[in-house]
Amino acid sequence: MALLEVSNLGIAFGGLQAVDKVDLRLEKGGLYGLIGPNGAGKTTVFNMLTGVYKPTEGDIILDGVNITGQPPAAISKAGIARTFQNIRLFKDMTVLDNVKVGLHNQIKYSSLAGVFRLPAYYEKEREMRGKAMSLLKIFNLEDEANQLASSLPYGKQRKLEIARALATNPKLLLLDEPAAGMNPNETAELMETIKFVREHFNVAILLIEHDMSFVMGLCEEIVVLDYGRIIAQGNPQQVRNNPKVIAAYLGGE
């Protein structure tokens, strides 16, 4: 069984069919790309997979469980985490606290323990801090743990957002334009980070990206959207040479 099976997925906004008849099959531990021209429907697909939008048709099956139309919190708990095109950190919180937020669905104590600061509260807080620091070390962010997230340079903010997503212990990680705004050195470092994340956390990754060299050099399989429909799917070489893909990006027949 595939980790994620999407069949006939679609959504309409009024009279506009934004995404239509999208089928996806992602295997456990795979590294996939979702590409297409601006307005092709890529982020809309992400929003349906994460419960931000409720599909008007189709099914989303995660690890054998139908999660179609579930709210974001339920989908996060089921095992899908994401980052955003525009970084959405809690910028007035510390780097450490941003990652601890991602642990909310794993480490719990009663309201009574929290209000009265009972031993169970301190024990869980220590456990949460330890897990968060372990994640920060993986991304070389442990030295900035007590700094405000807003004080980090852009590339490190991207890494922090990925670390926070991984804190939810996902089966599938969705990255929305992770290389946006990065310089070539940061982009190369990010590629290695994503490879490490896939191997170290045994998580499947689906990413949206406009940097074609980034996608072609990283992803094992690529899905191409145009006007909300899949026009091509395959390995980087197959996609690169597909006439429909070339026409979608460059125009012409």
C-alpha cells in the first residue's frame, strides 16, 4: 500500500474549477516534486491535502485511512506536516519554543498539572525541551535556541520551519517553495538538508518549487500541473523532455 493515494481530487471556487481530476501515489520514503507554471494549482493541492481547503470531489487516503475533508489539526495528527511559501514562524517566540510548538500533539500533561506546576508538568517540559534541542542540533540551530525566530537569517528561518514541521512526527512532509529567496549556497545546503531529512526521519517528501535545477537534481519523481490538471508525471529526464511540459512553461504547441 502506498503512503498517500489521491484519486480524482478536485475543487471548485464558484464557477472556477481550480483543480480537476488529480491522481497521486506517493510511496513511503519517496522524494517527489510538484511543479507547474504560476496559477497551475500547486498550493491549492497542498491546501486540500492539509485540510485548509475541503475538496469538492475525490479522496485522500493516508496510510490506509481516508482523511478527505478532515480539519488541519486532525490531518496533522494523522501524519502530514507542511511548510509555507511565505515563512510562517512565531517570530516573537524563541527558536526553541517554535519547535516545542510542533511537539504539542505528542507530549501532554493535564490542565491541573499545568496550572499548579505539578511534577508531571516539569517532567513533560524537560522531555519536550530535550526533543526540541535534538531537532535543532540536526539543523545546526542549537546555538540560536534562545534567540527570537525573527533574528535568524532567511536561510536559517527556512530550516527552523522544517524542524518545527518535523517535530509533529509526520509520515509525509510537504514543502512549499523551500528554496524561494535563497542564494545559490543556501540552496545547495538546503538540498543536502532535505536528503538528510528523508533518510534520517524515514519520511516521504513532496515539494513545490520553481527552481528547476533544484527539483531536477533532488526529486526522484515529478508531477506537473497546468490549469489544475496533471499533464505529465515521471522521473526528471522524462519530465524535462515532455512536449506538454515544455509548452506549458514556454508556450507554443
